[in-house]
Amino acid sequence: MPGSRLPSAHVTTDQIDNDIWRPLIAAYPLLRAAAALSVYSRDLIHAGSTVQDYDAYAASFATSFDVARSRGDRFAVDFRFTSRIVGDGVASERGVFRVDVQPAEGDLRTTFGYFQVFSRVEDGRWRILTDFDEPGASEAEFWAAVPLGA
């Protein structure tokens, strides 16, 4: 089992927010793929339109940021939660995400989708181990879910 675990007395969603969600949200507007990818375990399994391991997901993620940067596009992402279950060094979280894409030329596009992640503590920090996302959520579902830090 990689890394160390946090003692259960220190298990809160605040630590997960600081290790995973805040850095991920901050990385999008800056198009910093390495910063975004730092929240994932090297043992990642990502399922969306395809199933990928860490290396494949990292390559496609970095490419999407490189393309956006070359075009002058901007991104923003936000997450809201419908379930957050935290154990001793492991967690399950589900919710709704929002992605805003502002092309260099054209109108802002906002999409909503669902996510579910399983995370664990690795070397003293929370990392996403499995990540599932799919499109199809509504704006109303996003606003009805619980915001980060609540």
C-alpha cells in the first residue's frame, strides 16, 4: 500500500479539498496540466468516454491544455457534491461538475456533468485513485448540490 495514512482524527473533507479540489480548480484557468494531474494517483483509473490509466489520461489531458493555450482559449471548472464519505485514508465522493470554455473567438460554452471519485492518502496527501465522469447533468442539479467547503 503506497504511502502513509492520516490518523482518523484528522480525516475531514477540508484536507481533501486542500489536496485535491482547490488545486484542480486553480489549475484550469492557468492551463497548468502538471498542477491538475498532481491530484491524481499514479495508479489512476479514469473512466469517461474511454477507460484510461494514469499515463494515457495525463497525455490526453496535457494535450487538451496545450491546444487551448495555442488557440488562446480559457477554461474554468467547479465541483459540487451530492455525497462525501470519508474513512481512514480513503474516501468516496460524488457530485456535479461545471466546465466553462471561453474560446478565443466565439461564445462561452458551459457544460455540466456527473463525477464519482475514490481517493486515498498517498505519502500524506489525498490523491484520486479512480475517477468516473459523464455528461448530462443540468445547471439546476449543479446549483442544488453542496459547494466546496460547505
